[in-house]
Amino acid sequence: MRTRRAALTQDVIDRDSQAIAQRLLALPFFSTPRIVSSFVSFKQEVATAGLNAALKERGHELCLPVVSPDVLGEMELYGFDLKAEFIPNRFGILEPPALPEHHIAPEQLEAVILPLTAFDAGGQRLGMGGGYYDRLLKKVRPQCLLIGIAFDFQEAEEIPAEPWDMPLHEVVTPTRHLICRR
Ligand SMILES: Nc1ncnc2c1ncn2[C@@H]1O[C@H](COP(=O)(O)OP(=O)(O)OP(=O)(O)O)[C@@H](O)[C@H]1O
Ligand SMILES: [Mg+2]
């Protein structure tokens, strides 16, 4: 999946990412203002710049991950101003400034938009192997919507699940809105 994703052209990424954003933004869930976390895409991941800008424009309270400088595998969430300067973390992923007044606790979240490497129809998810999302999702409320965004080819027959893996509720691709079976 990583090899296939790495081979995507910018044209395909842009076209598919736009389709994903349109589909996600059209969901009834996002028709009222939500406290939602998204992510800053890295390399050939689904591009989130347009989606994130649209979420903010539509009045959602948007926050983004900032990896913990001292606890490996943990990340915190921060809101940001449009004029804020983003800074690359140790992985090269851009992060908003970690201003205490913009900190959002996981318990406040109504939705988490997640990156992924692969997913299956049951909502099992492979990330990049750091356990960052698995740790974060342990702290969100049970009713918080966990929604993955992915290219269609990232669907696998069955993802092997480990005890710590937190499954997705829904997945949006360029062509589908999947409600995961439980
Ligand atoms: N809640 C947790 N508490 C402690 N360790 C955890 C927790 N969740 C995951 N881990 C550890 O993180 C490591 C990586 O997990 P995993 O392989 O599932 O990553 P991933 O789901 O691909 O990554 P990510 O969650 O960042 O997308 C595992 O070895 C696991 O032991
Ligand atoms: Mg996992």
C-alpha cells in the first residue's frame, strides 16, 4: 500500500483529495459546527489543505496534531489562526504552534479525521506504525466520530487487528462513504 501510494502523481492526489473533501463536507454530520481534529498530509497521503481550509471556513473548530516533544508516540491537538506559521516536526510533518490557549483535549472532540495506510470494511486501520492515533483515540469520548480518509486502492480484504488498534466508524474515499460494520 505504501509503495502504491508513493507512486501516485500529484494530479491524481489533487483530484482524489478534492473528491474526498466534497464527499466528507456534504455529510449531514458536518452541517452543524463541530469540534474536529484533522491532519496535515505528508508526502503522498490524501491532501488535506483544501479540506482543512473548508472545515474552518464553515465554522468548525479545527485542530491539528502536534507530537509530544518528550513522550514518544503521544500527540496533542491544537487549534490555529489562519496566519499562524506551521513548523515541521521531527518527521517533517507541519504542525501549528503549541499555544496553551489553543489546546484541545481529546475529550472535547466530536470527530477525528484520520490518515491511514490501509483499511478494511470492518473499520480496521493500519497507520504508519507509530501508534500515535491508537493512543489518542483511547482518550476520546465513545460518541466521537472516527472517520478515515483514503484513496480507493487502500481498501484491503482484511486488516489484522492487534488489541490496541482502535477501529474506524466510517471511511470516505473519492467514490464512497463507507459505514463500517461492527
Ligand atoms: N494505547 C496504547 N498504549 C500503549 N502503546 C500503544 C497503544 N496503542 C498502540 N501502542 C503501541 O504502538 C505501536 C504501534 O502501533 P500500530 O502498529 O497499531 O501503529 P499504527 O496504528 O499503524 O499507527 P498510528 O496509530 O500512529 O496510525 C505498537 O507496538 C503498540 O504497542
Ligand atoms: Mg494501530
